[in-house]
Amino acid sequence: MRWALSLLKSKDTRVGIVSRLYETPCFPENSGPDYVNAVAILTTRLSAPGLLSRLHEIEAELGRERVVRWGQRTLDLDLLAYGEVIRPDPATFRHWMNLPLGEQLKAAPEQLILPHPRIQDRAFVLVPLAEIAPDWRHPVLGRTASQMRDELDPMDAAQIKPL
């Protein structure tokens, strides 16, 4: 994780605040060993698609092979949000946000969706996000990171443990 963050630093991208590292259950459940998760705030001159491409390059450089959706992986770098950008449009965002889990396992968007359509559902995102940016406001839902974290099932949030 720290190596990936060091590779992100460039003339185009600055790594700002980084959360603690957290041990988190694998997702989807029973798909592999537990993970280590963190959230970082970046400042970049790259476009959102350009930044996502850079994240994928770093994953590949550090040994990630994209074989099976949500399969075991050495590293998974997600672009959660890009300022207040809603991409490609609110209707497409809502479609992916409301897609049932069974359909999520089968279908992947062909384009970048921002903010990430399931931030509000994932304790492994919201716990570290609320640590470093508690007042960050979801550009579609209008709720802060802390509010979304506090709306989670307490048992889900309790599984996210600082290392």
C-alpha cells in the first residue's frame, strides 16, 4: 500500500492526507483473504480517466492481474471521487448505485462512474474516509462521510480494524 502511494507521487499528482491502514474482510464475502484498506486525498493535474489509468498502471506494476471481477488481487486502487464531479451523468450514476449485488457481480460499467457508486454501502471505504475527511459531502447523496459511516450496520463498521 505504501509502495503504491509512493508511485503515485509525480509532477502531476501529490499525495496529501492518508488514513491509517485498516484490516478489512474480503469483499465479496469469502472471495479470498482479508484486505488492508486505506483512503488518501490526492491533488492532481490528471483528468479523472487519466488518474484512473495511472492507478491501473500502478496496480499492474505491483503485480495485479485483472482476471475475475472482484477476484483475489494483490492490490486494488479505486478512484472514489474527483472533486464534486458526477460522471458520466446523474441518471447513469444512480443506475449503478442501485444495481442489486447479484447484478454487480455480473456487470461492470464500460465507463468511469463518479463518485464510486457504492461508497455509501462500504464500511471498508467509509471508516478510513471519515477518519481523514469526515465532512466530505457526497455530491449526489448530500451526506457527509461521517454521516454515511454512522448509517452503516454497526457490525459491518466494527469489522474494520486499524492495523
